[in-house]
Amino acid sequence: MSKIRIAVLVSGSGSNLQAILDGIENGRIDAEVALVFSNRKDAFALKRANSKNIKTFYLNIKNFKSDEDYDKAIIQKLKEYSIDYVILAGYLRILTPLFIKTYRNKIINIHPSLLPKHGGKGYYGIRVHESVINSKDEYTGATVHFVDEGTDTGNIILQKKIKVDKDDNAETLQKKVLEIEHKIIVEAIDKLVRGEEFEKSFD
Ligand code: GRF
């Protein structure tokens, strides 16, 4: 029986992609990353994929008339590679309703906060952690969730929280939370691939 095939969509350094690739290599995830797509030609994540001989591809948004045409081109590639699940790992574009519909309940995203807090339009990267610091939250963490038509609003698969120390700032939080992301992205994909019922774990 062939392995479950995953596509990972990236825009940046790809540390979450790296965690997924490491998770597969050390047997934590029983699937294969068949494709890595980026909207950014210079995404270091593409180099990480190439070093593992994983098929990568990039599309320049400027060559497309609309967001929908752009997503149609991505979907065509996902079909060509018989992709079963799509992982958004630091992918900074919002998917169109067409994409969501085509892969409903097959797309997951990793977000660097305890959703629904500090999520939604404009909450990405360091801004998320600045919002946590400004809110004086006692805890923060990371969330893996299914992607629906909203922004960071789909059903939560897994969350892991950490305490915010009094001397933390947005930069120190970002580093700590990224480590949590690397753990729960692997755990969540393992559950997804095994079709395990999802329970929220706030450990
Ligand atoms: C990070 O801000 C992470 O919190 C979010 O995407 C950004 C880049 O992650 N999920 P990566 O290193 O490109 O995986």
C-alpha cells in the first residue's frame, strides 16, 4: 500500500518543514512529503526540500490574473502529485474558497498562539508575539488546526501551551513558541495520517 502523500506550502525559512522531514526520517510520521510549494522563489524552505531531493515548485503571483487562478495552478499540481493532505507551514497567503472546497478537511495550518487568541487577519510572525506581550497573557503556545474559509478559524487539532516569563519579550517568545510548533506539527500530522480522532490537548 503506497504511503500517504503530503504537500507542504511554505513562504519562509521552513523550520516547520524541517521538523516534518525529521519526523518522517525518525519514524514519527508514516507518510511522505511528495511536494513542497512556495509563493516565494527565495524561501529557504525550498533549499531544505531540495537537499532531501523532494520535488519543489514555485509560482510567481504576478503571472496570474487573480488569486483564484493562482490557487487553480497550485491545485493542478497537487492533483498531478496525488496529494492527500496539505500542510501550511509558514505559508503567508490566504487560500481562496476554491482551494478550501477542493481539499476540505485535508488542509492543516500551524499558528504560533493559543487560538482563538491572537489569530486572524494580520496576526502572523512577530506580530502574534507582540500581541501576547501587550495583552500581558500568562500563557502562550502554538496551535495546529484545520483550515476553513476563515483566517485561523478551523477546528483545532492540537495545542500546547507554555508560560510567559516576566522577562519575556516578543523575540524570546517567538523562539520558545517555534520549538513548540516543531513538536506539535509532527504530532498533529501523525494523528492526521493515522486518522486518529482529535482530542484537544492542553498540556
Ligand atoms: C513562524 O512565524 C511560525 O510561527 C509560523 O510561520 C513562521 C515561519 O515558520 N508558523 P517556518 O520557519 O518557515 O516554518
